[in-house]
Amino acid sequence: MEGLSAMPEAVTEDRLRAHVETLEWRLRKRDEQRRAMLHIMGDLNEVNRRLGDQRKAMLHILVDYEKDRSGLARQTERLDSSRRALLHILQDSHRSNLRLADSRKAMIHIMGDLRETTAEMQRREQELRDKQEQLVQAGKLATLGELTTGVAHELNNPLNNTGLFVGNALDLIELGAADKGQIVRELRQAMQQVSKATQIISHLRTFGRAAPISREPISLRPVIERALSLVQEQLRLHEIEVTLDLGPEEPVVVGNPIQLEQVFINLLANARDAVLDSQRKAIRISASVGSAAVEIAFVDTGHGIPSGLERRIFDPFFTTKEVGKGTGLGLSIAYGIVKEHGGTISVVSTPGEGATFLIQLPLAGPDTK
């Protein structure tokens, strides 16, 4: 009897153990499913973010496409009208040789209209390109106007130092100093200050002149540093902290250094205005190099872009600033220049937490000279 009573207890214990193992296996399975679900949700969030960026770029592309499509539709309509008239003339020429002269005259007239239409289209395209270049130049000159205070301060320092060193040399000469080496050292230091002022003026002249259309392989680091040097004094006057982290690599792109410098200055000016009323005034510039492109990020600690305005931020003449404090051209010009360089520009912003402007530019190929 004792043996019989022990067997059910063993069976019950085995069943409990099997039941516990089954429960543990189900718990592990659910944990794995939960982790997999979290990973899927993370992937979905990343996909949604990318889709948002692509949607913004697609909206700009659709606007350009709609303009091109409208222009092509008008051109196609005019060409169809000319083609129908030409076919009508050819039919008349077959019906009667007597009307051949009139048909030929009409054909010549239509061909003249086509040439005039083509010439008019070419003229308007050239006017559009000229106006775009004028718009970019106007934005550049407006930026220089905003930077006048900082540039004047940068020139004032070397000029004052030059006067000081030259004055010291004159004093030594008037006192009949026997040590000519000291006089030479003072004059050399004065020449160094003159060279510094000359470099500043040369940089301003280079940035202020109209940029050529040519493209060449350029290193991005000196372009960003030159742009930062122009606005550095204004950032200092507003007590804005700037962090520059471009990494150890030297990314090279094919582009126009003056145009790209204007893009970076426009983004720095935009970030400067964004952080003026913030508790912490900071701007961070960083770069990361991929296999085919380099990404430059401009991050500010401002109040961010109001919800719903991210899609309009790159539209011409759109601005969230007060009347008289912005033209609405800076980001639009930056968008156009980056697009011409085969790159993209986008913004990521959470209201109240600042904004991040991302620029992606294709790297120069290994065979580029």
C-alpha cells in the first residue's frame, strides 16, 4: 500500500514540474516576443522619421515638378498648334499647286514664330537664372550688412595694434635708441597686424563678390571655419557658446566654396536668432562622414520650430520673425544652393527643445582631381 501511495505523489510531482517548465517556457517566449515587438516598434519609428524627411523633400520636388509641368504643358500646347497648322499647310499643298506659294509663306511665318518662341523661352530662362543669382547675391550682401558690427571690431583690433607698434618704433627712433633690433621687432609686429587686417578684408571681398558657376573639389573644414570666423564676433557679443566638432576626417566635396560658405553663414545666423531669448545660448556644429556622403549638423538650443511650420521653413520669403527682422530668404537660398550641389537639407525640431538642420552633400569620387 505504501508503494501505491508513493506512485501518485511522484506522478503529481512530475506533472507539476512539467507544468512549471511549460509556464517558464511560455514566459520566456513572451519575453522574446515583447523584445521583438519593441525592436519592431523602434524600426517603425525610424521608418516614420525617414518617411517624414522624404515627404518634405518630395513636397519641394513636387512644387518644382508642377512648375516644370505647367511650363511644358504651355510649350506643348503651342507646339501642337504649330504642328496642326503645319499639317494643314501640307494638305493644302497636295490639293493645289496654286496654293503652294501661300502655303510656303504661311510655313515660313510659323517657323518664324517657332524661332521667336524658342528665343523667348531661352531669354526667360536666362532671366530666371540671372534673377536667382541676383537673389543669392542680395542675400549675401544682406548677411554682410548684419555682420558689419563684428567685422568692424575684428578690423579695429589689428589697426589699434598696428598703431601701437608703429608708435613704439617711432618713440625708439626719436629717442635715438641704439638697439635697432627692438625697432625692427616693433615694425615686424606692426606688419603682422597689417597682414591680419588684409586677410579679413580679402575674405570679405571674396565672400561679397558674385560666386562663379564653376565647381571644384574642396575641403569642407576650412569653408565652415571661414563662415564661423565671419559671425564669431556677433556670437561673442550675444554670449552664444559655439562648439565645433568636425571629427578627424577631411571630407572633400565637389562644389563652390563661396556658395557653400553662404549656406553655412545663413544657418549660423538662423541659429543665432533662434537662441537669443533662450536660457542657454549654444550652437553645435558637427560632421559625420559616410561611404558616399558627408552630413553636417547645425544644432541650436532655441525654442524650436512651431508645429506645422516644418514644411514651410524653406519656402522663399517665409519667416517666423517679426516684421523688419527677417527677409525669409536665408533658408530658401541655402536650400537652393544645397540642391544645386546634389545634396539635401532638412530640419528636425521639437517645439521648446531647439532645432537641428542637417545637410548631406555627396563626397567627391576617388578619381576626382
